[in-house]
Amino acid sequence: MPRGRRGSRVGALEGGREEAAPPAERVLLRGIFEIGSGGCDVELGERALRWRPIRPERPAGDSKFDLLCKEDSIELKDIFSVKLKRRCFFKQQGSGTLLGITLFICLKKEHNKLKDSTLDLINYSEEHCDIWFRELKKILAGFSDRPKSLKIFLNPQSHNKEASEVYYEKVEPLLKLAGIKTDVTVTEYKGHALSLLKECELQGFDGIVCVGGDGSANEVAHGLLLRAQESAGMEKDWVFTPVRAQLPLGLIPAGSTNVLAHSLHGIPHVVTATLHIIMGHIQPVDVCTFSTTGKLLRFGFSAMFGFGGRTLALAEKYRWMSPSKRRDFAVIKTLTRLKPEDCEISFLPFNGSQDEGERMARESVKSDCGKQWRTIQGQFLNVSIMAIPCLCSVAPRGLAPNTRLNNGSMDLIIVRNTSRSEFIKHLKRYAGVKNQFNFPFIETYNVEEVKVHPRSTVGYNPEEEDGPQETAFPWNVDGDLMEVASEVHVRLHPGLISFYGGSIEEVNDPKVTCSCL
Ligand SMILES: Nc1ncnc2c1ncn2[C@@H]1O[C@H](COP(=O)(O)OP(=O)(O)OP(=O)(O)O)[C@@H](O)[C@H]1O
């Protein structure tokens, strides 16, 4: 229920900031409704709905009445649906007795959480309610950024097969309430969403939604970006100047890992993610391209090479275990066989420009003279390259807490060879809120571009230390295994994709759930 305007300000999505009084607004409708337990004088303005309890005859000098007659309000931009409220009896034919109007509102709660709520405006007059209902509908139709039709990809296998339940019980009812049309495709195998995105008809959709975990989210984002390149007629070398995805992407966190959705919304919360989609909140996000020998491997948001890649390669061999068990098992087993990668890392430090065109021009000069690239060589336990903060349950401030979703740069975090105990100490620091990288064996850089060149010719066999070695090196790209035998070139492309999501606040009292260290 919205709070009082004068006593305690409303503004469901304003988060309590005090603002200068806005210019007077035109009143569109005025009428009487019962709200809560009493009759109210209600005004529908161009920006807000305000109501004030109707005063009974005021006994002279009684100041209590002033307190009781406080005005309340909600901003119209926080309303996402309006319905006529009717009383229907069991098995009743027809539409039932009119009780009034119900408004459905998006409220901002603590820790970046959004919640749906309702406000009932009670009035039994059909004619009165009809006028208000039509006007409110007209106002809602004017929010042109809100999606009206969505293409949904649902991975039924995500997180112990719980994604379907999440979608049909929590997401679909809210989308229906908001009057959004949906076209759901339940994916049947790994890569299905990607192949459908190559050719499916997207005309008429305002956005794409992925219901699943990081693997599915990355696949759909990659598919959407590939499609944009093909539609733009990009054939060769477009890896270096990709065009933006045409439609925004919504992520419903329904996987066993939801780092992308968590980083986007500040919380891996299904209703929050759904309400950002419904309200049409848009958040541009930086994207990386991963390429080798000039050929695009994939689009992505974060990558780990070394310990992060090896752990994932091992976990993938134990798919029969539950997701959390195989992750813990893989972390522990990889720690017992902790081994550095011998490689050369070159990177282009970030110089502050967020304009892709300007950057490309600068880069061509740089690569010609080769001046500003920095190169380091050595034995590295882990190399993280992250365009987004990568919030997750074991690192509530993120695996890359110093980067942002669209700051035009990536964090390069290099962990040099050290003892197992020191490395574990560093991993444990992620659970806290500061000093994750305050170790002599860790270096962090803010970069635009990175090349990781393994100097060894043999890759990694996750099972056998002394067994036959693979020829490829495992990378963990957004939780998905990518195996590459040679140098990987990672470039950042500012704001290349738009997600449904709002700006997030940092959480200072994070809750951590890590069982294996
Ligand atoms: N029907 C399906 N059967 C098997 N795999 C599928 C199916 N549909 C999609 N996938 C693939 O499953 C992979 C993992 O899915 P997702 O990330 O949604 O779930 P998850 O529970 O977080 O998985 P993980 O445990 O791998 O992190 C994705 O790469 C996706 O392409």
C-alpha cells in the first residue's frame, strides 16, 4: 500500500529522494472512491494519482483532523495495469457485481528488489468507474517504452528443471496482467535458441526474454547479436565493429547460476526481473567479443582462464551430479591440482572514451605504432576478463567489483603463481566487501582489449594429471565452456546490447553462500 505524500513521501520507484516541487499539473479527472477504510476525494493528474480522505464537519480547533486528512499519491509511471474489480460468486455466469477499479503498481523495495502491489479504488457506479478505467487505460497505453509483445525462450532443464515452474507460476501471470502478448519456445537441446534466433521471425516483437541460467542467457544474447550482424550485412571483419542488437533482452533468473541476471538487477529475483521487463526499464550493457586468429568465437560478458576455466572443464565432466555439488567438487579437485598457466598477456589500458567510433580510430593508430599496448609474461593461476561486475552468491559485490555494466571498460584481474593457501585466502576474500585484490600476487587493470597467448602447446586434461593432454585450453565464458588452442583476443564494445533492467544500488550487508572453501 502506498505511503502518505506529505508525512512520508510516495513515489514507488523514487527510493525516498527529496526533490524540488514539480510544476503544477493538469487534473484529468476528479471523483469519490473508497480507498482503504474510508471515502476519499481522488484526483487523477497527468503524472500522479492523489487522494485525500473526505473530511467530516470539522469541530473547531481539533488539530487531530489535520493529521487524519493527509494526502496520499502514487506516480502514474509506477502503475503497470488497471482492471475493473468485480465480485463473482462461485459458478456465477456473467461478469459479477462491479466493486470499483484495481490498480497494479510496481514498488521499489530494499536491496534493488521490485514488488508488485495493488490499490483498490472502490465505487459501485458502472458509469463512474468506466470513465476512470478508460482514462487510466489511455495513460498506460501512452508508455511507449513498455513491451506489448515478447518472444520467450525457456530452458526446461535449467536448475533441476525448475525454470518452467518459475515461468508459468511467477512470470506469466504478471505478463498477462500487464497485457503483454507472449510467444514461448521451450528449448529442446543446447544450441536450440541460437539456431532459432538465426531465422525466426522477430517482426512484431518488442523484446526477447530468456528464462534460464547463465548458459541460456549467454546463448540468447550471442544469438541476438549474431543476428544483428547478419541483418546489417556484416560479412568479414565485423568482429571489430559489431552493430547493436536490435531488440532488448530480458533475463529471468531460473538457472543454477544466474550471474548475468544478478549483475543486471543487483539481485537474482524473478519478480524484480519480470517487473523491469513490464515497466520497460532499459539498461545498455557492454559486450565482449572473443576471437582467435581473426575469427569470432562468441559474444560474452565475462571470462576466466586458468583456474576458472579448469574448474568448469572438470565440472562439465560430472554433469550427473547436482549443479552445486559438481561445482564444489570441481573447485576442490582443481585446487588440489593447482597449476599455473604459462602465458603472455597483452592489454590496451582504458583511456576513458566510451565512444566506439572514436576508440576504433584511436586503436588503428595504436596498433600501427604498437605503443600503448602493455605485455606481461609469466605463470598465472587465473586470468579474469570481465565487462560486468559478475555478482553471485559467493561474491556478493562481484568477481569484478570495480567494473560497471556500461562503463566502457573491462576489468583484467591477473593472479600470478602463488601457494595454494594464499590462493585460497584470495578466493575467500570474495565473500567480503573489500580488499579482494589486496595481495602481492594479484594485479588489476582497467582495459579495453586483451590478448591471452598460452606459451605451452599442450592444453589441459581435467581428469588425469599424467594422462593424455588436450590440445585446447579451457575458458569459462559466462559459465559456458569454450576450448581454444591458441591466442584469444577479447575486445570490449560499449553498450552493444540493451537489457531490461534498472540502475542498481550497492548492497553493503551481503549474504554469502559458499560451502566448499
Ligand atoms: N532442452 C534442453 N536440454 C538440455 N540442455 C538445454 C536444453 N535447452 C537449453 N539447454 C542448454 O542448457 C545449458 C545450461 O542451461 P542454463 O544455464 O539455463 O541452466 P543452469 O541450470 O544454470 O545450467 P548450469 O548448471 O549449466 O549452469 C545452456 O547452455 C542451454 O543451451
